[in-house]
Amino acid sequence: MDVLQDYGSTILILACLFGFFMAWGIGANDVANAMGTSVGSKAITIKQAILIAIIFEFAGAYLAGGAVTDTIRKGIIDPAFFKGQEELLVYGMMSALLAAGTWLLVASMKGWPVSTTHSIVGAIVGFAAVGISIDAVAWPQIATIVASWVVSPLIAGTISYVLFTSVRYIILDRDDPYHRAKQYIPYYMFLVGFMIAMVTLTKGLKNVGVTIDMGLGSSFMNAVPVAALIGVVVALAGAQLLHKIHRNNPDIKPTNADIERVFAILMVFTACAMAFAHGSNDVANAIGPMAAIVGVLQSGGEIAAKSAIPWWILLTGALGIVIGLATYGWKVIQTIGKRITELTPSRGFAAELGAASTVVLASATGLPISTTHTLVGAVLGVGIARGIGSIDLRVVGSIFASWLVTLPAGAGLSIVFFFFFKGVFSG
């Protein structure tokens, strides 16, 4: 305990640096899952994607990042094993942040889209199992998280498959797809607006002390009418934008390019939705361990059963994500947006909305998922709807291989860093 008192300030500074470093890695690597499909479908440019993500990734991370943080911080390891040696938890969480951030730096330099959730969970399990005790890991909780890595791409793929199939049936395969696109796309815009509003109202505003009570019982039911109203506003605004789009040559039959121009407008909304969902879910990978360290230091060495996340920790994570995206996110965006399958705005819309819906659902329930798995599942769902031949299976295979490396890489680095910090501070 004297170690935490003697080196408290130094440890706090290191925790902030490592937390920011991890958040930077999330922005540089995992944010491709939010923006890759939009860029790959040429609906928006990389510069436009960065601008959109700066706004909505930050909003999602700062406003709606609290629920998942709770699961990452207290659900993976058993605090009882650290009683009387709380400094080991501090060393471990510092090691996990530095290990996961280091792996994400390497992966981003190589252009590999890897899972930040895999990275941090593997790092935490590594130091806890080897440095503390194998029983310190809450293996049933790990099993739930591992199951979510399988379930989330299946859910995202199913949603994306249904969405793209509905787009083809309602719009693309009809006699007048151009006018039907302008007629029906606002309904899809409503879904996007409703989804963003629901997660903001039920999770995000609660984290900053704002609640809505319309006398309808649960917070979910209270949020539904407000979110529906916001969805209507988004749909109406989108309809106005669509009316301003005109065909390249109105005297001839609309081409695929004309129709895709309409879907490109929708991609702006889905890009915003995915960025918000990604920020709300994945900020926990950086601020969860950081919050655990700060909690132990501020309580004088006690591991609190439950503690609020300070606003400045959420802010640190949000800023790190944005800066990572702006400085190095372009490399992985290009990898995931252009190599899995050929994307158009209509296909990218279905993939992004399906992935965003899955991530928002996970964020609202506090279940950590991999947005990498989710988006790849969503893109595969769209590809399957078009035919398996439209998917580059070699690229998908290499992505799967990088996922397998991520867990042991995070765990191995974390073990090394753990014993390093233990040796430096405890002697």
C-alpha cells in the first residue's frame, strides 16, 4: 500500500498516458469499422469521414460510453484476489493498457484491422492469470464475451442481409428504382435517427445526469416517443436533401449511378450512426482499466465495489480516439473499405446500418463486443445477399488470422509489462 502512496502521482500520470495511448490505437485502427464502408463505397471521402467521425465518435465516447465501461472494468477479473495487494491491480491495468496500445500501433502500421476488444481483454486475462492467479479471472464472464464475438457478427450479418434484401425488393429491382429510392429512403433515415436517439436518451444523457420522465414507466419506454420524434425530423430533413438531387440526364432511363447518388445521401446518416455507436462501445476498452487505476488511487488503496466514471476520464478516451483517427486512421480505413468486397452506397448502407444497430444494442446492454467482428459480419451479410462469389475469401481469411494473433499478442505483452512495473515500483 505504501507503494501507491509513494508513487501515486507518477502512477496517475502513467495511467493517463497509457489510457490515451490505448484510445489513440482505437481511433487509428478500430474506427475503420465505422468509416470503412462509407469510404469504400465512395459515398464520402476520407477527409469527410474523418470530419464526421470526429463529431460522432467523440459524442458517442463521451456521452454513451459508461455502460460498457462497467463491464470491462469489473466483469473480467475478481477484485477479491487483490485484497491486501491492491497495487498489483494497478500494475496489471497499466500493463493491459500499454500492451493493447502497443499491439494496436503495430497493427495500424501494417494496416491490419484487428479487434481492440480482443486486445484489451486478452491483456487483462494475461496479467491476471499469470501474474496473480488463474482463478482471478472470471472465466464464466470471459465465456460470455467470447460468445458475443461469435453472436455479434451473426446478428449484424442477419440484419444487413435483411436490410439489403429489402432495398433490392423495394427499390433496386423495380421498374422505376430512382423514384422509388427517393420515396422510400426517408423511412430508412427514420430508422437511423431513431437508433441514434434511443442510445443517446437511454444511456448517454443518463451518464451526464439528464433523465427523461414522461410517466411511461421504464427509461426505455420514456425515450421511445422522443426518439421517434427525432427520427421523424431526420427523415424529413433527409427527404428535403433527396428532393434536391436530380438525374444526370432526366430524358433517359435512370442509371445505377443516379440511384446510387440517392443512397450516398443515406450513407452520410449511417456513417454518423456507426461512428456514434462505435464511440459509445469501444471507448470502454481504453477508459475501463484507466478508471480502475484512478479508483484505487483516489480511495487510498481500496478497490471500490462501484464508482462513478469521472468526466475527465471519458474526455481523455474520447480525445484519444479522435486524434488517433485523424493522424493514422486512413490506413486501416482503406484496408477494410476496399478489400473485403466491392461496395456501393446501397450495399454500404445496409452493412453500416446493420453493424451500427448491433453495436448500439451491445452498448445499451453493457456487453463488450468487437466492432471488427460486427462490421465484417455485416459486410459478409451483404455479400451473401449478392452471392458468395462477390466476397474476397482470401482477404477475409487473412483478417480472421489477424484476429487469432491479437489475443495471444495482447496477453504476452501484458505479462511482460506487468512484471516490469512490479519490479520497478515494488522492487
